[in-house]
Amino acid sequence: MTGGPISGASGDGRGGGRAGRTDSRRRGRNRRIVQGAITLVVVGAAFLGVIPRIADLDTVWSIVRRLSWTEYSILVALAAWNIVTYWPMLVAAMPGLTLGQAAVVCQSSTSVAMTLPGGGAVAVGVSYAMYTSWGFTMGDIALSALLTGIVNVSFKLILPVISLAVLAAKGEGDNDLLSTALAAVGAVMVTFLILAEMIRRERFAYRVGVLLGSAASFLRRIVGLPPVTTGGEAALRFRSKLIRVLRNRGWMLAGAEVLSQLSLFFVLLAALRFVGVPEEQVSWGQVLAVFAFVRLGTAVPIVPGNLGIVELGYIGGLVLAGAPRPETVAAVLVFRFLTFFAQIPLGGVTYLIWRRHRTWRRARSPASEEHSQGHARQVDGPPHRHGGAGVVQDHPDREHEEAAVPSPEEHDQRMLLAGDLQSGEPALEHVADEAPSVGG
């Protein structure tokens, strides 16, 4: 009997790799089936069970039909403006990205995340494919996703405090809710302090990277993925790019987030006023509070777009604030149609634009990455794991990048952001669900 490989596996271990990929695809398929079943149950319970018990749908439809063409036009214009306001945020977070490209990647990935079970995973793959086809590197993509995610979540945590402060100024506040909101602001401040210390001290950034790399390695081992071995070096490169982006575009990024979220709020407020819920019945401060807490409570998607959950959150909050049930249901359904359902076909159009608009494509080596040795500088931070000082990026523009042989750091960045795209199980699929967060 020879010592050759077992049938079905090659001597170089590629058979085991194929088996692993098959198992990964099977797990991804099973997970999508479960997510699809959960989506059907949640959506069916909300729209067929709960909402019809809150208000008679014939009455709701008659309220919607009473809207004038002027009111319809204003609502459509506000919804269109809300969609447009998401694009500058991506431009601010990704130097070199045009507004047209931001529109294409934002709407295409958002439509996928809104419609498919496990759509966040597929949306990451769509975004990755688009960005790389335009010549952006993994470092650019990872930094953009992290920046937009931090800004988006931070605003969702801070907005409840702002809304409750408005209510307190008008004599309508709730001390218990204010305490909860202040705790959320505390979480934001801790995150900002860590980022500030990473910017100020290279050694601290290196230690944070090592710590996060160890945590990521633990989670990746659970699902059978290789560990992260270059967390510290990746943190130093991230620190350099973070400093450059915040220095040049920090205010633009924050302003774009505030503008997009407030634009979404005004769509809801206008819908309420047009269906017949006046300021005397539910003030704009109360609407802002409901909006803020629903946005915060649905930050983590349970089903695509949290369909059904968001609607019930808005309806319940507004009814508790004093709005009549039929008008509230009508306003929320109009709001969600304009900010959620109307965007799905738009994403299909933008995807076709990406497929056909080849003048945006940039020929580049798949191995090109912003950490090529020709554009790195030595720092006095912690030593590199192969000896010598750590390296930090110091090139100002991605147009000056050169192709390089893939390094272990590049591999880890690609694995962290995209995971196994073929199996639909990216390691950071939550990024797609948070940056940007489109729709109510």
C-alpha cells in the first residue's frame, strides 16, 4: 500500500481546499434559506397581521388618495433630494471618487442589501467589484467603509440626545429617555477618544491593531478562516490614511452625514403634515425623537432593510406621541415607499450603468496596493514582525501608486473586508448595512 493521497484530495492539499469551499458555500446557502424564512415571517406578520389591526387599510388608502398633486410632487422632490445627499458622503470618504461613481455604487449596493436575504454580504461584493474596477485599492475601500460606518453610527447615537434636548426645551422631555441617550453618547465619545489617541500616538495605534487582529483571528478560526497576522502594521497604515482624509475632508464627511439624515427626517415630517397630522397634535420635536430612536433601534438589520420592523417602530412611536392611527399608518407607508421601495429599481438602473460605462474603468494589476515599498516611510513605532521599524503610508494620491507583489498584509485586508465572496460570507458584511444607511 502506497503513501499516496487519499482519493478525492491532491497531494498539495488542494482537495481539502475544495472541500472547505464546498462546506463554506453550503453554510452560506443554508444561512440564506434561514434568513429568507425569517424575512417572510417578519414581513408577513407586520403587514398582514399587525398593521391591519392598527388601522383599517381602506381608510388608510383613502387618506393617501386625498393628497394633492402638489403634495405628491413635494414628497417626491424631498425623497429624490434625500437619495442624492448620500452620495457626497462616499465622495468625502473616498478621495478620487466622482459623484457619478458614488451614485452608482451607493444605489446598486443599497438595492441588493434591501432585497436579498443576507443581502449585506452580496452588497459588499458588489461594492468591492465596482471600486476595484475603478482602480481603488483594498486600503481605500476598507478606510471608506470604516469612516462612513463610524460617522453613520455616531450620528444615530447622538441624534436621540439632540431630539430629547429639543423636547426638554419645549417642556416635553422625558428624563429616563434622556439618561439612556446620554449613555449612547458616552459610547460614541469612547470611540472618538480611541481614534484620537491612535492619531496622536503611533505605538498606541500599533497596539490597537494587534488587539483587533487577535480578536479577528479568534473569530476567523471559529469559521475555519486563516488568522490575521498583520494587525499592527495594518493599523499603522490605516492611521496614516485616516489622518490624511480627516485633515482634508473631515468636515465634509460629517456635514454630508448630517445633511442626509435630516433630509430623510423631513420626508417623514412632510408626509405626516400632508396626511393631516398638525403641529398642535404631534410637534416636530416629537417626530424627531421618534425618528431618532427608531433609527437607532434598527441600526442592526434583522431582515433586509428591517422591512416591517421599521414601519411598526414609526407607527408605534407616533401613535404614542398622540397621532391618530389611520393618518399615522398612511404617512409611514408613504414615507417608506418613497425612501425604501422606490430605490430598489433605481439600483438596477445604476448597476446597468456600471456594466456599460467602461470609460470609468482603470487598468491596474490585481496586486497593486497602496502599501508598496516605494511609497512607505519608516516610523519610530513598534518593530515590524520581520524586523525593522513599522511602515506608514505617506503618498498623497492614489494615482501615484505602483503595482506590487501581494503581501501578507494585503491578503489580510482583502480577507477582512470581502471574506469568501463566492460563498457569500464576508467577514465584515455588517459594513454594507451601515455605510451608508439608505431608507427609513
